[in-house]
Amino acid sequence: MIRHIRSLIAASVLPSDIAVMVRSNQLVYSIRDRLERNGLQVLSVTSTQPDDKSIPGVRLMTMHRGKGMEYTYVCLPCLCADIIPNKREIEKATDEEMLSELLLSEANLLSVAITRAKKQVWLSYYGKPSELIKRFICF
């Protein structure tokens, strides 16, 4: 992902036109640290820190926070089987119907994140990929 972001910036893309969206706040903290350690300026977009285009940096947020927003380029890292669908959400299911609804909700969240990109979306995973991304790409 870092290599991809750097190549976009080298091609004259403004960092503020690049968004990284992840499933959880825990991942936001982890990814922020990794991006900053690699010399990239980051703006975490939260409910208390809106996206101010005058502030430089790659945008970083949860998939939930990305709803209603639009970026030229979107990176969706960590689309792993143990991250999305969110296990805590799935464990709430008390029957098959509820499980189906929760899985659909997680798939819709991923779909919303993917559609935040105006020009290009970049997906990645490590280990086993999430079953949900099979709806969007071919292996």
C-alpha cells in the first residue's frame, strides 16, 4: 500500500485525494503509525476531525466514516477473513436469518467503501482473504 500511495504522489496526485479506509478504529491507529513511519503525512478523518481539504496528507478513516465521502483514489487494506466480516458483529447472530442480515450489512459496508473511489480502488489482504471481497474481484 505504501508503495502504491508513493507512486500516486509521484504521479502528481495530491495526498488529500487519496483515502485509506479500514474496518476498525484499531486498524486506523496501526495503519497511521505505519504510514507515518514511512514518511507519509496523514490526516485521520473522524467524527470530531472532519476532512478539511486545506490540511495536507493522505486521508485515513474507518469504512463507516467514509460513507458519503468521495476521493479520487481509495486504498482498502486488511481485507482479511479474520477482519471483515467483523467477528464481534457476527457473534451477535442468534439464528441463521440474523446471521444473513449481519453478513449482508458487512458486505454493504465494503461496497460503500469501494464506491468512495472516483478513479481507482486498491484492495489488499494478508493471509486468507475475506469471503466478502469475492463479490467484487475474481481470484
